[in-house]
Amino acid sequence: MKKELNEIYIVKQDDTITTIAKKYNKNEISILISNSILPSMIKKGYVLYIK
């Protein structure tokens, strides 16, 4: 069984879902879905789980 590692990312000033996805080489939609959020909800200090 493959074990998935989750990483926590705390959103910084001027971050967007695009910049965060590029940083982790992930798909923007998968980050949004796994966190049950919309792009407009990304604000400084928000905690995201990156799978």
C-alpha cells in the first residue's frame, strides 16, 4: 500500500493558488478540492494541505 505524505503550507502575502501549485508541482484544482475551498478563499495565514 502506498502511503501519501501530506504537507502543510501557510499562505503568505500575495500567494495565489497558481503560485502555490507551481511551488509544489501540483494541479491547482487538486489543491482546491483536497482543501474544499475556492480560489477566493486563499488569504494570508490560511493553512493548506498539499497531497
